[in-house]
Amino acid sequence: MKCIFYCVKCHKIATARHKCNPLSYVSITRNMRNCVDTMNDLGLELMSAVSYVENVDTSFLHKLELELEFRYEYNEAILQAMPDGWNWYKFSVKDGEVWLSGLRYTENYLWTGAETVTDRVNLIIKKFERYLSYRDPQAVKSILTLMYS
Ligand SMILES: [Zn+2]
């Protein structure tokens, strides 16, 4: 799926004519819009949120991957227990001088014909959206304030 820029301030796809501060732009695949909005409501700033599907050896096996990169290094406690398959990781920018946090979901998915691969990806995203909707924005924001002020 193609990556586009999404403005979290206006809740719009940011075209070349969009005039907001680029720091409010998140590089996304279209299916991740709601996740980005909810993360933003929780006070967590994303840089990118994308889904990938890789067809392994042109068989029925697919590698599904969802990846969210934050603009900061967050403590993993901030969202509490993650749903199955989701893990925190750290990645470096500026040659290892700055470390940031990310969230990743991976699954080896064997396509059986009962649904499309896109259906499967959308279901994973829907479950993650539901998980995020149960987070308490006030609680997350107070953890953020405690940790980073
Ligand atoms: Zn905007």
C-alpha cells in the first residue's frame, strides 16, 4: 500500500498544498488513519504508521507487518499490556545518537481463501483500534507528564 502524509491537526491527507507545520504530518498507509488519530488523542506523537504485506515465495504464506514509529522514546509502561502479537522496539536515528520507540505487529499468515489478506489486515487494525480506544487519555497524559517533565 502506498504511503501518504496525514495531518493529525486537520485530520486530512496532506497534499503538497497543505500548509500545516510538517511536525503534524505522519507518514501512513490509509488503513492506519484511525490508529494515528487515537494515538494523537492519547498524547502520543507518531512519525509513521504503516502496514505491509509480503507474499512469501509466491505461496499462500504471507508476512503481515504493522509498524508505528513514534517521535520520542516512550516508556513501554505507557500503554500497559499490549495485545497479542504487538511488541515495542527501539530504533535509532542520527547514527545512533537518538533512540526512538516503535510498535510492531508481525504475523505469518497462511491464506486459506476464507477471507482476503486485506480482510485479515483490516481485522488486526480494527482489534488494535479497539485496544487503543480502551486506553484512558487522562492516565496516559499523566504518565507522560511524570516521565518527561
Ligand atoms: Zn493540517
